[in-house]
Amino acid sequence: MTDTWPAVLLAQLRHGFAWVPDWVFGVFLLGLMTVLAVVVHSLAVDLLDKWVGARSRYLRAFLLRTRLLSRLALLIFAWSAVIKVAPFPEQMTELVSQALLVAFIVLMGWTVLTIAGIAADLYVSRFAIDTADNLLARKHVTQVRILRRAANTLIVVVTTGAVLMTFEAVRQYGVSLFASAGVAGIVVGFAARPVLANLIAGIQIAMTQPIRMDDAVIVEGEWGRVEEITGTYVVIKIWDWRRLIVPISYFIEHPFQNWTRETASLIGSVYLYVDYSTPVDRVRQKLAEFAKASKLWDGDVVNLQVTDAKDRTIELRALVSARSSGEAWDLRCEMREKLIDFLQRDYPQSLPQQRLQIGDFDGAFHGAERGQPVGARPSD
């Protein structure tokens, strides 16, 4: 049986460098194949870029983001082909082959991670989260980000397991390891309980979505927005730019307020405490005028009611709606300022005041001397 042309070419090349030691010739072959692989890869990527770039920007982005991965894959295949025919010692050949196998498995895991990331980014790019009514966008972005982190964790675990199984020692003692996994699993389970709880909670949140990205929430008495959701914790950006870091399991185990659960629109309330002489109908009319003149009002809800009556004042509650929680806060402040200004200018007597009625204390004193009740008019 005749040898193939690569074997013949290798034999002729080795004959021409017969004076070179075997290991040096092997290194030379590896270097030569490395250069050839890099050149071929660069030419192929450039040609594909020109061909794909004019047809689809998504395919072009995929090609550019996987450029390093494809180069490493070509190098691994080239080195694997060379190591089988290079004149290295047997022990060194086995060692390099093992390293290339591990590199190939790691490369496969890396490739899956990259493809999953590209797919997630392309899916999320369909939604705009920086709009006023972004409920649907926040829903999908939250799901994709949490599931992506869970998938990344699973891929890393599977890749690590596949790498370990390439070593003979792991396969040989696998039965013993699994036999002792019962007790070890209990110990590790207790130690890793918070991590596992947060991981499971993250998957639950991705499915049920009690919170989403950019949700307005009140957690531990602090108002803020969900800035980041990771696999273990949630970052809340508080209104004064502080960050509240909360374990992700908190949102499964504890109650909290979510102001944007179903819609971004909110109803804001303004409370005023005024005198009993206040013309409520007139204040209600001015509230409607102020709301219609404001750019923050969404045109939905505007109302004013007397919600309480105390010994000295009555409580007026004004309700106005806005497109988002931030605009609702600003609208409340605007309505409060304008209503107070209106009462100060047009009805100053409607502001809270204390009344003191002074009677005829002198007559009351003399009447008390004659046995009459205090406050009764003295008889003539």
C-alpha cells in the first residue's frame, strides 16, 4: 500500500533536515502548521466577511465575534494532525495530545457560551427599554439575562466535568467518588445552601417575574429602581444614587412593593390640610386646570376628595396620574406647589388656623360670685 502524499512530503522534508534533532524538527512542524493555519484562517474570514457583510449585519456580527474561536479551533486541528506524525518521544506525544483534547473541550464550552451570548443579545436588541411604556421590553430583558446566567453556569459545570473525565485517574476512581458522594453531597449541600437558594430563586424570578429590569420598587423602606439582576443578587439604584444590594432570594421570601408590576403608569396622591371654610369645589376645579396644563399628566386620572375631617382642619386628597413613577413624583410636587400657591393668593383664610373666642370674662366672674354658671350673663 502506497503512502499518502502528506506522509511522502513529510518524509522528504525530514530527509532534507536529517541533521536536526527530532524534537527540534517536531517544534518546527508545529510552528509551520501554526503559520499556515493563521494565514488560511485570516484569508477565509476576510472572504466570508466581504460575502456575508453585504447580506446580513447579524451574520457579520456573529462572524466577527467568533473570529478568535474559529482560529483556535483551526489551530487545535492543525496541531492534532502534526502531533501524530511529528518525531516526538511517546510520552511527550501523549502529554500534548491530552492537552489538545482538554483545549478542544474547553473551546467547545467557550463556543457554546459565545453563541448563547450572541443569541441573547440579538433577542434583547429587538426591545427598547428606554421608553416610557417599556413593560414588555423589561419582561423579556429580565428573562433573557437571568436564564443566560443560569445557562452559563450549567455550561461551565458540564465543560469542567467533561475535562475531568479525560483524565484516567478520574475515570478509575469514579466509582469511589460516587460512593462517597452521599456524605460529601450533604456537607456541600449545607455549605452551598445560600448559593443554591439564590440560583433557584433566580430561575423562579425569570419565570414568574415579580421584579424586572428598571422596575420601581420599595425594598427595606427604600425607593429605587432595579438596576441589575445577577444570578445571586439584585442591585437597587436608590433615588439618591445609593445602591442597595439584596440577595435574589429576598424577592421570593419577603414582601415588597413593585410600582411598575403591570404597567409603568402610576397614580400620585397629594394631601392638603386646610380650614373648614375652604371652597372644595373651587379647589377641585383648579386641580383639573393645573393637571391639564402640565406636560407630566397622562390625561387619565384627576380627582380631589375630602378624605378626613379633624378637629381643626379637613384633609383633601388630590389624585393625578402619570406615565411613569418618576413623572408621577414630579407631577405630585408640581400639583402640591400650585395648589398651595392658589390657596395663599385667592383664599388665604383657608389655610390652617387656630380660633380663640374671648367672652365677657368680667361678667362671668361677677355672675359666678352670685351663684350663676360661668359664661352666663349677669342679671340686671
